[in-house]
Amino acid sequence: MLLHRESSEAATPIWFVTARTWPEIRSGLPAQAQAFTASCGFEPAPGRSFLLPDATGAIAAALFGLEGENAKDKDPFLPGRLAASLPPGLYRFANAPHDPSLAALSWLLSGYRFTRYKSHDVEPAILCAPPGVDAARIERIAKSVALGRDLINTPANDLGPDALEAAALNVASQYRAKASVTRGDKLLQTNLPLIHAVGRAADKAPRLVDFCWGDANHPKITLVGKGVCFDSGGLDIKPSSGMLMMKKDMGGAASALALASMIMSANLAVRLRVLLPIVENSISSNAFRPGDIYPSRKGLSVEIGNTDAEGRLILADALALADEEAPELLLDFATLTGAARVALGPDLPPFYTMDETLSADIARFAAASHDPVWRLPLWGPYDKLLDSKIADINNVAGGSFAGSITAALFLRRFVERAKSWAHFDVYAWTPSLKPGRPEGAEIQAARLLFDLLEARYGAGAAIEPTEGKSRKIIRRVKETSGLRHSEDDDDGGAFDDLTP
């Protein structure tokens, strides 16, 4: 996933054309090429590509249709289609698309392939870095997105709690972050009871990965990601159709790691902390039950109305822990509710925040980065839907309405000291192929947040990760007795992430 940096004289030119610009561009082509486009009836429809041969039959140039300059909804990612449709070779932009940087990024993101289990032998089409584009920055973003996609695409038999922990620690070690892991019954001893309750039924222990990077005197930015490696729904078990995609229920953790990788590789002037509660929501004799009541780190007692609403439980303890040091910005990511998908579909994750300035910045950078999100309200009157008659709060609402909102309101109970907080209810999946977004795992909201953080804290030169494990990483792995650890595990959840 690299852009070609050297001389591009031998690269095949790509001409971006619209209905308005096509006559002028056509007139500048060799007579043979003009005749060929006429005989083939080429018209510059948006997204249409067309290859022009030279006298020997080799590819002389490519044409690609864009929306007109006055089009209401222009897709700056549209040129990414070329990465998958062009034959192998070296290409360059002969003229500028609507946004050269996003076009180049879309090219790299479109070229992503998940090859762990099935090889892809087709040579890629390689793009020369467009003039004036920060190629290194684009490559770092694409690499971070690929990291997250690989994690989400990996099935639970190969990405259980042990493997997700190892992936998180690998990211931490590459940038010399200080990391700790709290496992199994140690979660109870360190007052993380909800994480323990959700994950204790699995044969891989529940755990919390916690790593910090950067100058302690810089603004504190904390990321929390839901790491449910497979969600069966627990005793409120999902139907089989609801479990088919539950390998992606750790998409929040993958999103947090992708964003953390972007932040650290860009050397932003922040003190970054990443908290990943990692579990499998499984079924066993010691599984948590509907009607159980558990304490939380915050001190609130939580009644379990549904065991398939487990994601918000593990996030609650992690958010409470993060909140204790009053970070300047606290962001959490979770594949939390099917209700979010019913409301906004798979491509438009909702977000929630009480900070109007942060909300405006998120909307602005989402539009600029072509990483869409949409704000939904933390509607106070719905808070009462979470009331419990015998505990401080129930983990699900007393009804079937506003599921994403009430889940966000549940999480809000565990955040009070952070200066700003935002919750992202992501889908982490692209159901069908789109420019820059291959079918399968997707990292949502991370790119826009990186752009926002870079604008706020972008001092310092970019750094490259180190190879292998850094000696400077501090890993305090708190082992637990009586629990087996292996490399695979399952994650599940029907209430948390109903899959259409």
C-alpha cells in the first residue's frame, strides 16, 4: 500500500474527464485515440473508465469520468475504483481529480486485500504520488486502516482475546508505549467487575489492555474500544443468522488501534492512552444471567436486562477508569447497536457528545475527509427508560425504541470528569463494494478524528514504528489462576449489534 515516489515519465497517464472538460481533453489526444473513443461511443459518465491503446496495442492512456464541477454530491473517493479496475502497471494523474489527496488515499484503500487465508496473485496497479500531495501521510493512514481491517476480517478462531491482546501490544511496542494487561480474576481485584462478569464464561480470560504514549505534560487524549471477539449473545443467545458476522464485534477495539497508530506515527503532541476491554461473550455454567446485578467501577449497581447488551457493560468500566484522570478528550468506539444501523444504515455511524464545539469539529472534518458520521441526540428524557427497580441502572431500556440513544445514555452515566467525550456507534463493515471501501471490514470515524486531532495537536515530525518488540515497553501481565489461555476465541452479540 505505497505510492510510487520516483520519476513518473514512464507511467501511463490517467485523464479525469467530465461532460464539460471532455471536448477539450479529447482534442488534445492523438488523432488515433480520438477516433477510437468516437468509434466506441465513449461518454464521460461518473465512474466510467476507458483504456486507450497506442499503435502497438499497448495502453497509452486511461480516461475516467467524474461528476461535473457543479454536481451536488461529488465523491472524492470515486477515483479509487481505478485501483481495482486497471491492469497491473504504473499510472499517474495527468490532470487533477476533485481532490488529489483523497483520490490517492482512496486508491490505496481500494487496493486493500485480506490475504491471510486466500492469496491474491494479481499484481496491483501502482499510482505515482500526485504533485503536492503528502504521500507519507497518506500511506500512514492507509497502513493504519489496513491494520484495523485485518483484525476485523480475521475470524474468532484466530482472533480471540489472546490474539487481540497480542495485536494491541504489538501496536504499543512499535511506538514504545507503556502497556499493561489485567486478566481474569485480577479484574475483580482492580475494580473492573463488569468486564469480568461479561467475559468469565469463556475459556479465554477477560482482560483489559491499557497503554500510554507521549509526553505526560501534553493534553490527555484517551481512546476506548469495545473488544468483544465473538458475541454469541450469552444466555440471551442470538439466532444463528445474528451470529454470522459477530467476528466484527471487536470493531471498536480495531478502530481505536487504527486511530492510535495514526496518532503515534504522526507524533502528535498529545499524551495518548488506549483502553481495550477484551472479552468473549460466551455461554457456560458461570455465564452472567438476565436479572443478575453487578457493581461497576463507577460504583453504580447494574441490573442485567439482557446479556446481549454486553458491549456497553465492558465499556462502562473502561470509561470510568479513563474518566478518573479527567482527560481533555475521551473517545469511545463500539459496534454497539442494531438500532444505529436501522436509523442510519451501515455507512453512516451515529456519534454522541455533549460538547457543541467538538460536535461541530467532528461534522466539519467528517465532510472534509469523506469519513461520514451523523450526530444523534443524548436525549435526556429517555434516561428514565434505563431505570431499574432494584439497582441504580438497567443495561437495556424498558422498551424497543431509541436503542442507540439509550445505549449512549447508559455510557454517559460513567463519564463526568472528562472535558469532552464522544461515543461512536460504528458498524465496522462495508456490505458491498464502494470506492475506497472494499466489501468486508471497515474502519469508521478514525480518519476524521485523526484529521481533527492533527489540526489541534499537529506539532512534531512523523515517526516510523520500530521493528519487533521494543525493550522500552513495560508489560505487566497480571495472570489469573484457573483460567486457560489459547490463541482463539469467540465473540457474540445480538442485542448489541443486530445484523440485518
